[in-house]
Amino acid sequence: MNRSICKVSAILCFILMLTTSGFAADTIKVGLIDCYSGPPSTYTNDVRDAFKLAVDAINAKGGVLGKKIEFQTRDTKFKVDLGIAAAKELIMKENVNLLMGTINSAEALAISDICKAEKIPLLVTFSKSEAITGAKGHRYVFSFTENTAMAGKAAAVGLSKKPYVKYWIAGDDYEYGHAIGNAVWENLQKLNPKVELLGQTWWKVGEPDFTPYISSILAAKPDAVIVATGGASCVPFLKAAKATGFNEKVPFFMHTATELSTLQPLGLDAPEGVIGTSNYFFYYPQTPENKQFADEFQKAYGRPPKVGALYGYITAMFLKKAYEKAGAVDTEKFVDALEGLSVDSPIGPLTMRAFDHQLMLPMYMGVTKKDPGYDFLVASDIVTIPGEAVMPSIEDIQKARGK
Amino acid sequence: MEPSSRHLSPSLLTPIVILLILACMPLVGSRFFIYLVSGILVTGLLATSLNLVLGFGGMYQFHHAVFYGTGAYCTALLLTKTSLPAWVAFVSAPIGAALLGLVIGAICVRLSKLYFGMLQISLGSLVWAIVYRWYSFTGGDDGIHGIPLPSWISGGKPAYYAVLLTVAVCFFLLHRIVESPFGRIFQAIRDNPVRCEAVGIPVQRHQLIGQVLAAAFAGVAGALFVVVEGSVFPDMLFWTLSLEILIMCLLGGWFRFWGPMVGAAIIVCLRTYVGSYTEYWTLILGVFLMLIIFFLPDGVLGLAERLTRRNATASST
Amino acid sequence: MLHVENLQKSFDGFMAVCDAHLVVSKGDIVAVIGPNGAGKTTLFNLITGQIRPDRGRVLFKGEEITGLAPYRICERGICRSFQIVNIFPRLSVFENVQVAVLAHQKRALDLMKPARNQGKTETERILAGFDLLDQKDRKAGTLSHGDQKVLEMAIALGNEPDLLILDEPTAGMSPEETAHCLALMKRLSAETGVTILFCEHDMEMVFAVSTSIMVMQQGKTIIQDTPQAVRASREVQEAYLGECPNAA
Amino acid sequence: MAEGIALQTILQQLLVGLSRTTILFIVASGMSLVLGVLRIPNLAHGSFYMIGAFLAYSVSAAIGSTMGFWTAVLVAPIGVALLSFAIERGLFRHLYDREHLMLLLFTFSFTLVFSDLVKLIWGSDYRSMPVPEVFQGSILVMGLTLPLYNAFLLAVGPIVAIGLWLLTQKTKIGKIARAAAVDREMVDAIGINVQMIYSVVFVIGCFLAGLGGALVAPTQNITQGMDHGIIMETFLIVIVGGLGNIWGALTGALVFGLSHAVGIMVFPQFAIVIPYLAVVVILMFRPRGLLKSIW
């Protein structure tokens, strides 16, 4: 009988030993939760690397309020349950000051729920569902990336100028897919009531083979297709589009299609003439700050910065300035300081809207084209849509939050 | 202590003492520790419910997680989609899982060993595919999170006590079943189904009842998962989780009642501890499993018993 | 009590049992003898439902039980032991017999009461009868071959059968174990009045204990009669015993 | 929307479905062979498929596109076969007399190890292998546009099927392997080195998995998640077709591939559910699979 007790107490103290924290004492502790395996990692690696670049620079100059910034990463493999487990572990065991991350919109919403309960700020760096700062927004969540509402408005502005009438929506069957699909369609209908929706196709996240889906969409002969794919399927979809000649037969719009992180892995195998919106090109606008940031990143990591790098970098900038403005490593003061704060970034000054904690990022709309200077396709005839023009109105958000 | 030849089932005193230790643990443990131990208790119940049909029933239960997931989804859907009182949602978990166990069991129980396992995986995968793709109803790949739990069990400590109480009751029932005539005959079927049939036992009906019972307890574990985590995911129904629970039974020693519980504790701790230091947890779990299969065929408890028997005989000679 | 009429069973064309007849009346000890491959074990499997017959009928106490599932036949009172040892190796000797007792007492579906003392008296009575009581707690798998054969019979008795079928009970036993088994069968039949049907190669034992003998060859019943008549009959000698030196 | 689709498009979908069937058949026949003869449900089969795809990517990236493709389709499966040979000789050999469950869990441990090893070696970001020029574009078959590469796959399928049929029916090793499937002790008793037969069969099975991976590489993205998905499909195909039966694997792959293609067209949201449904319905009536399993 005594042997069973010593067995159980052995296990219990093994667990106790487990709860020691992995952080050094007296630093600003940041938990970065994101998906670092599979296709989405083309985007998330840049966020992490740029954030590290900025944090090292800040720590070199004595950190913030005399404290160094330290961060740990957790890989969620694009799975919501691993994301939640990592968030709980970082908050309760490592007691981090704030959380950052995740490309999977559903994960971002789940972690946002936890942060609301635990009163820990969550800095969203890549998931774009408008619900994050819209319907489900709260005091402790801040978004440093454009969201589906902004992308929808920008895309609608671009597509409404085009002659297409019969549209088809196809995309990943998860939070982001549905959010971007609806946002583009609703805004397009407002701007151009003549448009008509032929039908929709939703495939499972990470679908390996799109050929059967593409052939069934082609069968319905739409004028244009709105492709609502997220991080997991952008690149494979473009590959299948090129293989089946989808882009020659039917013009299609895909958010983030013109982004370097989507086009670089495909190299010259990427389809041309795809309409896409993006937040950042290292080759546009040709300003000195952008060039300096691009060179710094190239020097550090041997590859040009992609859109994720912009998000990672500006998150570090905002974090530093907000803590300095707050004057202390205190969550409530940090949140108040962050609201309405503006920081100058490689693409010009950016401000965090106080009401819904959404960063006002400008949107660049372009078309993919081969360019002799690069071994990957680039965006051409770029149209800049300023941040303010694409932000969802305060009334929309209040309606969405059901006030 | 004279080493009894039958497999070591501790007298009633030991579990009560352990229960007391666990009961007063929240007063001293940190929040994360409470969350972790409740996770271990839920996983332990799940593994022990699998062991009812695997270790004691000899059935190749390759897809036990589908009952666990079904129970969790029953509770989650009833809590989020209907205004029924919370206890209805919690009671629906074992009932839903048991019903599924009846359906899948009735089809699979006609087959034996390998066929049984493979047929069960295909039926389970059908359930997974439906939950995974029914975006409008089950939230598909995103799962359901932020499930509204009643106030008396939401939050770290109350959830822990609710889990501890339910798991204790379930373990008591499971222990009684294993030691009951039903359990005794279940083990006989494991050893020799032909002989059982000849001795007058309707083997298939017995195995079906075993399946329904194991599914019901897995459903309870599913409901407790919702209490601890407040969210459900399609991955709970995926076959890789089933094999992970199988590993827990193997690690702990599946011919002993407390084996899977020990296995679950070790694996959950390892996953949390290793997970925070490296991304390559699955690699470590894989190597760990290989070592168990090679060097520890009858699990940690088997090893412990061999050691105690060796020094018991050594001391008594 | 048991009537078997022209049973037939073929496996992919090989006629294992082609025309078997058997009559067993209450209290008898009937032996089935015949060269290897005569279809004795197949006949037993057909009676106890392990295999379904192609043609023919099996009647027990007037009720037809052809093709029933083994557990239904056992419920009606026919229990059997197997030629190759067929016990529960990982359970203890006590638990092995207890399983049969519990099944007989319809306690199989009782989920709650601890099984340790369920059906304890009957099990221990049977074990005492086969003097296995002292090895009660040993794991069945660790017993000697002879003891396992005895345990095999004890399990069959757990169901308190009306008809006990033994498939070569003394196979692989030493002479004194065989004698012991012989005495056991006699005592069983005398005390409990249970009818016994068994098949055996040990001629001396067959003629010593059985009240009626059925001889089979190539799946056919040649003759069923008293031991003396069988020993004297001409057909049996040619078919089975060859030239019998001291033909009476 | 369903009734608007002409017969022509239905045929188009089925043709696309057929080419996917070839890949499923090649991988499933490997699994069926190993399962039939060695009676191990090799869960690591999916990992060999994934490693085959990654190896094909590395080879074709190193050598260049047209030539690269052909060397990749040759080298990748052989690489996988060598890897499987090393594992079989080194580790599996000691476990053959253990219980089925132990062997199954042992293969599962390989699934876990390989999924992370691949991430270590090839890194986690995206890999894609260009379709060789000779197969780019599509051809008209009875008025239907079929990508050329899919047509190539349709040709490879039957070749592999016949090759396997010849191997199992006509060659000495094939006969002995089928005998070992039915009764291992007897084959052992008459002096045949069963261990050697087992390792040959295991290596051939994994070769097929690697070949399947190499052939699928140009059609879709190569990521770590490939192994979990394909395992479930091959498991179902092998059960439906009958264990160890090559033609069974073909029928199973057809059932699965076509019902998936039809599913996408008719009920896109539940596309992946329909093949499972078809399999489950068949298994309800014939739990042992459509064709006779060899044990």
C-alpha cells in the first residue's frame, strides 16, 4: 500500500518541478504563438525574424525602461487546440506580460477570449479576420495587420472598376476564408449592385489537390472568381491555377496573391495576371526608410523582407513606444498608451485607431507580372489605397458588436 | 507484504489516500499546476476507459477517441446552441457517446482482432469527416471555443474539483466493473473467446456491452474536457489521438487497472514539459514509444511489480 | 436424451462426416471410437455448434438444436471439453471454473458486485472433486499438461451439464493420470448421474468404462452397441482392429 | 447547380478522379502487400509516401526539370526502399513474434519520428516541384481536357498493377510470400528463410509508397501533413479491397477516387465525407472486403 503512495507522490513532484518558468527574471516577457510548420511558415518566419531584429536593436540600446525584451515562441502546427494550450501555458506558467502572434484566425479568436479573461494584451500580427477587432474586439486585443473588412473594401474598390458581373466565391472552409469572402462580396455589392453570385465552393483547410475543384468552377463559367484562401493554401492554389491554366481562362482575385511571401516559393512557376492586394513590397514605395529596412533585413537573414517582416517590425516599435509612454511595465497603462499611438515605419507613419485597436495600414492593389530583374513575379501597376479609406466605420463596428 | 500472485489491485485504502492528496492539492499548487493535474485526470479517465476493452477485453480498439470527441461535442453543442440547463448537456455526453458506441460496436463486433480495429478506424473516420466539414453546425476546422460554462464549475479551482469528483466516481465504477462477474468474463473472452462461447457466454453481446460502457466513460471524459478547456476541436476525433491514448495504456501497463492512469500522467507531463522547450515533441514521443515497446513490454507498473516481487522474494528467502 | 440422425459435413469437397448416427440415453457412458480422421472431433463440433452441418439433425431431449450457436446449446445442458487444451491461461484456476459457474447462473451481466466470492461454493466443490483446490490461485497457464486436461473437464462441469462431452480426455496423460481420470468419470456418472459422451484411443479404458460404443470410419457410423457386441462384431474387426488375434 | 452540369463535365470530373485513383492504388497496393504477407498494418506507410515526395523534390531541384523528373521518379522510391530495408533489418526483425498491437504501435512510432525528421531535414516551409515540360498543358480526350500529367499517371497505374500481379503470381518469391501469408510456421518449417521473404516484401511495399509519393509530388504541394491524410485513405482502400489482394487494392482505389471526384462536384462542402460513406456502406455488407483476402 505504501508503494502506491510513493508512486503517486513521485509523479506529483515531477509535475511540480515542471512549473518552473523558462524566462529570466525582471524582463519584459513576450509569448509568440504561431504556426511554424507547413505552408503558413513562409509568412510567420518573417514576423518572428523581423521582431527579433527590432528587439535585438532595442535591447542593444538598453531595452525599454531599463528592462530587456525577451520572447519565447510556440509552434501550433495551424491547430487551434495547440494554440490554446500554448496560450494557457505561457500565461499561467511563464506569466508573460503580453502575447503575440498567430496566423490562423480561429486561433487568434480563441486566444483573444483567453486574454480577455486573463487581462493579458494580445498583439495580433497576421490573422486577418475582422471579428478579431470588430465583433469580438475588447480592451486587450490589438491588431497590427489589416483585416478582412479593410481588404474587402480595397478589393471592392478595385473590382468595381472591372466589367465582370457573374462572380464565383471559392476558398478555405475556416474562419478567415468565410470572413474575406463575405467582406469582398458585401462591399462589391454596395459599390456595384449589378454583380451576381453564381455559387460558392469551400474546400478543407490545407487541401492538397485543387485540380478537381478548379475544373468544377470552370464548368460554371463565371466572369471572375474571388478566391478566399488563407496562409495554408494560397501558394498551392496558385500552383494548381498555373497547372490547369485557370488564370488564363478566368480572371481571379486573391488577397495576398501579389505578396512576395506567396510568389517567391513559386518562382517563375506562378501564374500571371492575378489581381491581388497586399500591405508591403520591399521594392515599393521607393522611400529611404523602406530601403534601409529592406537592406537591414537582407543583411541579417539573406532574403528580402516580406509582408510578415513589416508586421513583426512595427509591433516591436509600437511595443517600445507604448511602454515608454506608459512609463511602467503595467498592463493597464500599456493598453491606454497604445490606444491612438502613432509610429513612423518603413512605409510611413502608422497610427493605432483608439476605438477598435485596429492599425490603419494603407493597401496596395496590383497584378502579378514577370519581371526580368527578379526570379519571382512582382506586382505591377500598383494602386495605393490609404489606410483611412479602407478602415471599417465606427458605426459598422458598434453594429457588429451589437451595442 | 506477501506478493499475491493475482495482478496487484491495491486495497480500497490506497485510492482514498491518493484522493485526499489530490483533494487538498489546489490549496498549495499554482494555477498552472491545477490546470495540468485536471488535464491529467481527464486523460487518465479516457485511457482507463480504453483499457476496459483493450487490456481487459482484448479488443483492438484503434479509434477510441471518436467517443471522447462525440461526448465533448454533445456537451459543447448543447451548451452553445440550446438553452437547456447545463446538467442536461453534461449528461448528454456519455449517452451520445454510448449510442455511437452501440452503433459502431454492433457493426464491428462481428469481426475479430485486426479486422475489428481497421473497421472501427473507418467508421470513426466517417464521424470525424462529418464533424470536420460541417462548418455551419460544428464550426468545422475552427472547432467551438469560449463555451459558456455554468458559474459553479467555470474557473481553475471549481473546474478542478468537479473533474476530481467525477473522475473518482468513474474510477470507482470502472474498478467495480472490472472486478465484477462481467469483468471477469470479459477477461475470459480476452483469453479464449471460443471456450467462452462453449461455456454458454454470448461473446458478441458481451463485447458489445463492453464497447458501450467504454464509450460512455470516454463520453464523460469528453464532457470533462469541455469543463477544463472550455472548447472543442475536430482533432479530438482524429485517429492519431486514439493511438496516443493506446500508447498511454501500453506505457502504464495494460494488464493493470491503474496502468493507463500512470501512463497518461507521464505522457501529459512530458508533452507539457518538453513542449515548452522544443517544437519536436512528436519526435521524442516516437522514440519514447520505441523504447517502451522494446524494453518495457508490460509497462511501468509491470516493471514496478517485477522489482517489488524481486526484492520481496529476495527479502523473504 | 441425444439423437443424431445422418449428419453430414464436407469441407471444400472432403466429406469429413457423411452419415453419422448416434443415440445417447440418460445416465449412459457412450464412447465413440475410430481410426484417426474418422470424423470424431468433427462430429462433436457439429453437436455442440462450433460448425454447422450440411445435412442431418441433432435432437436433445426431443428438441432440435441443429445449427444453434454454441452458447445456446450449452444453456440447454450440453457442455464439452476440447481435444487441444482450451482454457484461460492468464486467469487463475479458480477463475477458470468460476467463469463457467457464473455463465450457468446467468450472472454474466452483473456489473457491480465483486466477483471474488460469486459462485464460490459451487466452484470450490468442483475443484475439490477434481482435487485442484490446493492450486486454486495458480495461473492456469502455469499448470502441467495433465492438470490442464483435468481443469478442462472441471470447466465443462462448471455449467452442471446434463450431457458432458469429452474430446479425448486422456490424450497426453501418463498411465496413472489416465487411471485417475477413469475413476473420476465413473464417480461422476455414479454420483451425479450425468450422461457422458467421449471419444478415446485407449481401447482398454473404452471397454472398461463405457456402457455403449459407437464405431466410426471415414465419417460413417459402422455400428453402435454394447461393448461385448462391438468386440465380437465382424465389420469392426476388419475396419478397425485389423486381424484380431484372439477373435472370439 | 447540380442539374446545370452537362454529362460532359461529369465525365471530366471522373477523368480527373481517375488520375488521383492511380496514386491511391500504387500506395494502397504497397500497404496491402505488407499487410497481407506480414500482417502488420504499416502506419509508417504514409511517412514513406511523404519521404518519397520530399526526395523527389530534392532530386528534381538538384538536376533540373525534365531530366530531373525522371531521375527523381527512379531515385526517390529506391531511396525509400533502402531506408525501409535498414529499418526492417535493424528493428522490425526482432518484433515479428510479438503481438499485432505491438507491431502496429511500433509502426506508429515511426510515423511520429519521420514527421519531425522531415521537418528537421527539409525545413518547415513550402516545397513545390514543377511539372516537367513534356507533361505540361493538357490534351483532348473524347472532347474532355485532361492535363497531360494526369494522362501519364493513368498510364503508370496499369503498368504497376500488372508488374505487381506478375511478381506475386509468377515469381518464386511471390509464391513463397503468399504461402508465408497463410501459414508462417509451415514455411519456416520447410527450411525457407521467412525473415528474408518478410524483408523483401516489406521493402517492395515501401518502394511502392515512395513511388506514389514521387509521382504525386508535381501535382500538389509537398508538406509534412501529407502522411496523416494518405494513411486514412490507404487503410480504407485496403479494407474495402480485401487484405493482401492486389486487384482488391485497385477496386478500392477506384471506389475511393471516383466517389471523391463525384463528391466534389455534387456536394463540395462534404466532398471528403462521401468516400468514407461509400467505404462504410460496402463494409457493412461485406466486412471482409469486396474481394477475397489472401488469409
